[in-house]
Amino acid sequence: MAIDPAGEGDITKINVIWKQSKGLPYVPSPLLYEGRVFFIRDGGLASAYEASTGRPIYESKRCGPAEKYYASPVAAGGHIYLASLDQGTITVLKCAPGGDGKPEVVSERTLDERIFATPAIVNDRVYVRTVGHLYCFANAAK
């Protein structure tokens, strides 16, 4: 739900700009990045909306393994990073949808360990904590 914070009283009733009630995740928080609100939910289904209007960019499109997601998506450098729970698959999407309007998978790596924690991005590195290890991914070209 997008709410204009200006006003008095219960602004959740009078200042709602847009709201979405389908395709929402059970655990992961939404991600606001580059003017879009992005959701990942169980089954590897992603939805993205224009933050200012709520206009769907895509809804419930498969972009990762069909399993549970507890970690919230994170983003940097024009990419969105997802971590699935059971197999511990890291999926990297382009922030902008592909030419067909669907999320575009750039890379995918399965760590074969459960991931509950949200990945962290620090200085062009992505840190991922599984149940047994801490991984750091960086672009080898830099």
C-alpha cells in the first residue's frame, strides 16, 4: 500500500495512493528500488509495480526456484538478488524487465544449504549467510 503521509487523522483511510492485495509474500519484505516496488513469494514468483502509481510491471512471474523464500530481496547496480530457502539458490535479476515484460534472470547459483538471512551488499560484494557458511561474491573483472 502506498500512502501519502500528509494530512491528519487516520491517513490509511483517506490518503491511500494505491494498494495491492494479491501475489504478496508470506515472509520477505518488499523492495523499493529504481522507482519500483518488487516482491518475491514462495514458488519463486515475482511481482513488480511502479512505486508512484501501483501500475503492474509484471505479476506472479516465475523467476527463481519453486520453493520457499524467507530472505528479503536486495538490490544494487541495477540488479535484484534473491535467496531461496531450502536449496539456497541465489538468483540475480535485472531490475528492468526483459523485452517480454517479465523478470530477466542474469545468473543463478545453488549453494545446497538453507538460507534464512537476507543477503547483504557492501562495496560491490554480496554476502550470503547459509546455515553453515558465509559466502562473499564479487565481480572478478573489477
